[in-house]
Amino acid sequence: MSLIITTYAPEGIILAGDSRLTLNWNQENNGINNNYSITASDSNNKVFQIKEKFGLATFGAADINGIPISGYINQFIEEKIKTDTEIDEIPQSLHEFFGDYLAKPETCFYLCGYKLENGISIPHIYFIDIHHGITTRLNYSGGQIQYGANWGGETEVMTRLLNDIKIHNGEEWTDVNATNIPFNFFTLQDAIDFSIYAVRTTIETFKFQQRIKTVGGPIDILAIKPNEVQWIRKKELSATNPI
């Protein structure tokens, strides 16, 4: 699993995610079915730049037939995305590419970018569920562009922090309403900070809980602006240990 977050503000879009790859399997011992999980890597790529125009991030099933999904994503970008490809053409292409031939894996994507409409760069943020064949545009409702954040994968920590809750004092329940976050006033730096907060808080919370540590490693951050795509933070290959 993973935590991918897209934060969309008036100045641009931030797409961020962790780098942990977790392997899970079942094994039967003496008639008892046991579930196992290990951290296979903290250098997995989940956030991708598309042709210096768009951003794409993935969570859910991280392999297809035993092959890491990142290889298929790079193949998809190379084969299906052309210089004149528009952002709203890509969701259908993803469904077709990862469709019947690749058995519709339980993989989801966030797709972010801009499209020139009537001479104005309009942001498009899509959530794409390959297995269920669903595409949802997240930042458009009632004829208006919306600003906010959306996260997928291991969402429990952020959901608990930012939603309304009830507290029981031993006699009755008391509503505690969450305070609104003014995403429409976010600068691009605010969007970066919020994205780091979301992923880092999830990692640090998992650290102290008795649970599988499915979110971890470096945080990759991609900024998508009307005329530019920029890596804010990207892990690089290096020789960290003596040879």
C-alpha cells in the first residue's frame, strides 16, 4: 500500500507520495493460514512526470503478473502519450492499456495537469480506478473549479485528523467538528507543505502503532503549473554504502 496525495491550489497542483514497496502473502502451516508482510524496498517510484506536461501517481497493487507496475507506467507514457495529447484523453487510455490484456489490476491513479480552454489554462485532476473502470474528475463541481486535497491508499490517519469526530465523556457523546482548511487561499508552497505533512504524519503515526508499516521511505513531490512541471523533491540513484 502507499499514501498518494494531490493538493490543488490556485497557483498549481502538488502530487506527492511515499516510496515503500510492501510484499504480502499467505502461507499455510499445520493447517493454519498465516498472513505475512515485509518491506521489500524504500526506493519504489510511485510519482511520475509525463512528457513535461502532466503528473501521474499510483497506489494499490504494485505489480502485474510479478512485474513492478512502474515498468508498465513508463511503457504507457512512451507508447501512448504524444506531444499533442490532452489531459482529458489520458484516463481512457489508462483504462485501455491496463484493461483486459493486463487483467484490470486493483490499481488506482491520480492524474494531474492543465488544458487550454478558451485561451485559459484550466486545471484537471482525475482519480482513476482501473479495476472498477471508474474515472472521476475531482476539482470540478457545479460548473466551478474547486480547490482542495485528495488522498488515496493508507488514508486512515488523515481521515481521523481532518474529519468530524465524537468524544465520549462516560455519560454522553459530544460532537467535535473539524476546522475547515482554506485550500482556496493556499499558495503553491502551502500545497507543498500540506502534502509533506500528510505523508510524514502517516509515516510517523504508523511508526508507533502495532501494524504493518506500509508507508515509508523518501517522499517524492511533483509540482504541476500551467506552463511547467517541476520536481520539488525526487529520490536519486546513489552509492550509499562502501563498495
